[in-house]
Amino acid sequence: MRALMALAILSCTALSAPAAPSLQDSAPRDAAAVAAYRGGDLVRARAEWTDLLASQHGLEGRERARILYDLGNVAFRQGHPLEAVGWYTSSLRLRPRDADTWANLEHARREAELPPADRGDLHATLYRLLGAFTSGEARLLALAGLLAWATTLVLEALRGGRALRWMARGGALLALLMASPWLYGVGTRSAHPHIVVEEGHAIVRSEPRADAAVVAEVTAGEEVEALDTLPAWVKVRAPDGTEGWVGAGSVFALER
């Protein structure tokens, strides 16, 4: 199984979908990156895809997610599984149900000696279901539930009756269930999410200085919220709420 996952990491880029035709200037650069990857020139492939992400802010969500995924494959092949975890996690924020990305993420996490992103228990399964929608999909789902509930309320107001009262109550429950992914996203997604990619843990300091007091340590693979940035430092909020500064190379921005 591990060998199959490793093979997927090495070969999935060759099977990637072509670049979005609406972005004509990005297609040649994407093709050049794919050719470099296939030819083993990982440095050039990384440079082409990274530059493409930085210069093409109009890339559609799924197309951007594919390039993030490809950069994860590059990082993994270059021997940086923790960085690959960052790229794959970033890609999943744009296409959270992609099976290949999930498989490669879990493989990279094992190679980096991190616990699985999906532990497979009931709690993890529930949160994976709630997080299986993009922010746009979650909003549309919540709106559809609200519309369905409003329809039952209007019918009850116009016609009355016991059956319609029960329908209105059922509509309220349905609206709540359909809004759950959106509520989950609002409650859990930080404004500027980063993931720790420092081996072992990242040291959080009280000030952006190497000799400043240590206020916390955040384990590799944990997500933090970036609050401020300096050329060599990032101010973060750790999962326990502690705020402080970490070296810029210790964390990986998930919004790209």
C-alpha cells in the first residue's frame, strides 16, 4: 500500500488535467512545469508552478488546487515531506473531497512521522464530513436549507394545519443540518491559516528575536493563525490561544 501511494506521488502530475483555457498565458508555463517534472527537473518545475501561482491570481479554485497538489508532489520527491504536507493541506482547502490529495497527504504525514490527518474514528469522520465542502459550497448549501425552511413557513402561514406545522419544524431541522458545514467553517477556519513545518516543533517567542523568551511550542503539523509578519518572523496564535513569534521558515501559509 505504501509503495502504491509513493507511486501515485511520482506519477499523478503526468495525469493532471490541462490548464484552464481561459488563462491562455498560463497554459505554456504550466506545460513547461509538467514537462520539467516528468523529466526529473524538480527545481524548474517548482519555480514554474510557484511563479504561476504568484502571478495568476485569477486561477480558478480547482486549477489552483491542482497546482498546489503538484507542488506537494515536487516537495515530496525533493525529500521534504513536511513541506509536502503544507502543499497538500492547502490544496484540500480548495477541493476537500479529492481522494488523490488525501492519499498523498496521509502518506506525506507518515513519512514526516506525524499522526494521520484523518484518524478514522467517529469524531474524525464527523469533522471530515463537515469539512468536505469549500466555503462557497457550504454557503450555497446553507442558503438552500434556509430557502426550504422559508417555503414551509410561508405555506404554514397561508394554509395552516397540523401537517404544515410539522413540515415547518422539519424544515427548521433540515435548515440547521444543511447549514452545519458553513457553521463549522466559520467556527474553525482562521483568517490567515498556517501549518507548522518545523521538524519536531516550532518555538514561539515573546518577541521577534532569537534570544526572546519562549512562550510556547507548537508541534509539527499543527495549524496556527498568522497575526502579523516581518521579513524573518511571523506572529501567530497557537491552538491553545498563546500568541507569539516564530521563524518564518517554521510555518507554511495555507492560503496561496
